[in-house]
Amino acid sequence: MVDPLGRVVIVHGFNLVWKRAPYVPPATAAGFTGSDARWLKRHGFNGVRLGTLWAGLTPDAPGVGDPQYRARWQRIMDLLAAQGIWMQLDAHQDMWHETYGGEGVPDWAMSRPAPYNLLPPINLPFPLGYWTPEVSTVFDEFWANKDGRLDGWVKAWEVAARWWRDQPYLMGYDLINEPWMGLEWTACLTGGCKASYTKELQPAFEKATTAIRAIDRQNIVWWEPQQFAGGQKIPTYLEPMAGETRLGLSWHNYCQDVFLESQGIPGGDVENCWEFSRDREQHALEQAAHINAVPMMSEWGATDNVRAVEIDAAVADEHLMGWLHWAYKRWDDPTTADDAQGLFTDDADLTSVKTEKARRLVRTYAQATAGIPLGMSFDAATGDFRFRYRPDRRIAAPTEIFVSPLHYPDGYVVTVQGGTATRQPGRMVHVQPTGDSAVTVTIEGR
């Protein structure tokens, strides 16, 4: 991604998804206020994924937007934009609807299929509810556009694009969270279910992208692989879209060893996550290159295992990957495989931050690079940071590096080879090249 000045942007941030009606955080200390936006800025977080749910966008009828929902989110968007925080809009869903213990779609898009509707719905904990024949059938009907449900989802995105196409700091539209491919889910789990991409996911994504492009030609449209790709070493099969040059790959990274631990199942070893995360990072880069898209790790973490957080963040740095951690606050999440979510022990108290978790997430990193990033690393234990980039002298704006407020109790020293550095307010270091050769920046504690 690049900013309006042409600099490459790396995003570090959080998911902000309120999963209970009215599907937007309230203006309370436990919800989201200006204090939260300022906290994010102060700690170097420059991106968020906002849960603009289909159920909130068009709750009453296809294509009929709810102005109250727009106003509620606009309040938050204005707070974020004032702090220079980028926003990805996310049609979040889990297990389709509250009928199955999830959330996502409006009531008018919820219809129980026969013969399952002859009995009460099965309501299993997340994510087990996906695996029931009824929920899988509901998704198959969606992909087949039964009763115009897929068209209704597309119309919801048309509403969102009309509302927010000119929103400052918008980084586009994440079409659907963790798409479930239906009754063929076992094939998706083991081999990636290529046929499901070809027959269902790709056509749906292209249909929604075409509709958005009729309204908004500029902002990124983000595509997600099928759900199991976030937790298994399996291929994904998204293909390029003819004529489309502003795609994003919104991908998730959930190491199975951490999931097993969260479920109390023995046998997991978090150190296995080094290899798993590197595999998924490399695969995401390859899939994104194939469809000419920018990749971003839009979900990961969802745990208080600080070693797991440290591993995934370090591997993201290795691959120069932007990320949005799950999640900023827990917000009484009804669909979670791990209760240890959120950055605070008390959503209403920003001083209740989980210190060790924050030390892995609050990082020194290059937020905007006037050129091409070549390598980046940060040691969460020592604060040692190294960044290398190839400058683009056509860009007058400086490279901007955020310096963590948590890792340098006695101050820090900046060393630059091939350039000069100046300290700026807000824990920023600006770097300018002195020539055309690669620039290396090192930041260490005193």
C-alpha cells in the first residue's frame, strides 16, 4: 500500500468488531471514544479493521441503508481519521447469524433450510457451529444466490461504498470475513477445495468488486481465502480479475498449536508457530502476487500467549507484512475460541493494559517508506531495531519510523548509514537519504 505521497505504508493495528446489535461500539469507556483513538496513535498503531456488518448496513431490506448505523460508525471514523489511522471496512460474520450462535447477516437474509427447520437449530460453540449440515447448507444457498441473498450482500457493499468512498484514511472494503464454503468443507480442510473457489468464491468476489467499482474506482477491495486457509498449510486458489488493479488479499494467521492450547488439548508446542507462520506469510505473498494484490494479515493472535504473539509479530517483520491484531478489546465476543482476547483486562480502563502482551505489539517500525523496504527487524526484549530500504529520490516526504514508548527507558540512539535522521514529536524519526544507495537505520536503547 502507498499513501498519497507515494510512500509504502506498513500497518500495525487492531480489529474493532462489535458483534452484538447494534454492531458498532458505543460511545462509552468500555466501547470506543476519543481516548481510545489517542491511545492507539500514542502507541504507534496506524490501522484498524472496522466491523461494518451486513446486518448493520442494511438491516431491513436489500440495498436500504440504515442512517443511524452510518452515523454511529461515522463518529468512530472521524476520531480515527483525526489521528491519521487507516481503516479497513469488514463485513464480519461468524456462523452466519444469531440463530446459530453467530452474527453477520440481517434477519431478512436468514432462512432455515428444509428439512433442518423441522427441528430447533443446533447451537454449538464457535467454530464448531460451522460444521453442522444446516449451517453449511445455508452457506451453499448463499453462494448459489438463493432468494437473492448474495445479491443482497452485494447491495450492502454498494451502500457502504456510497457512504464512505471519500472517507479520509479509508483503506478499502473487506468483502466477507472467513468465507465458509459449505458442505464441501472437508475438502477445504485437507486440500484447499479449488472447485469451491472456481464455482463460488471467485464469482462472488468479482460480482461484489464490479458493483463497488461502479461507485468507487479508487479504494482497495479486499478478498479473503476460504476459512481453513488461516489455520492450515493449504493452498488458496484466488485468480486475477480482468482489468482490476486495486485488489487486496486480506488473510488470517492462526497457528494450530495455539488453538489446541486454548481448547485445553495437550500436544501443542508454540515454538512450532515459527515454521507455520513463515509458511503462511510466504504463501500470502505468493497468492497476492498472483492476483496483483497487496497483502495484509488482517487477523491473528486472539490469545494472551505472549510467546505466540511475539513469534507472529517477528515473522511479519521478516516479511514486511502489515497486520491487524485480534483484538483491541474483548467486547463480550460471543464467537471466540479463546477467552483471552483483547489488550486490556478491563475494556473500560485503558490503564489495565496487559503489559507483556503490549510489549510484543507496540513495536518500533517503519510506518511510511519513501522508497522500497528491503528488511526490518525488532527485538521485543531489547528494543533493538534495524531497517533497510532503497530510497526513491522522487519522493520529497521523509521515511517515517515510529519509536516504541515501551522499550527505551533511558532513551534511544539512532544511527543511519546512507542518510540523516531527525527526531519529531509523537515518537517519530524522519529519515532522508543522502544518495541513491540503500539506507540502513538502527535504533537501540542507551
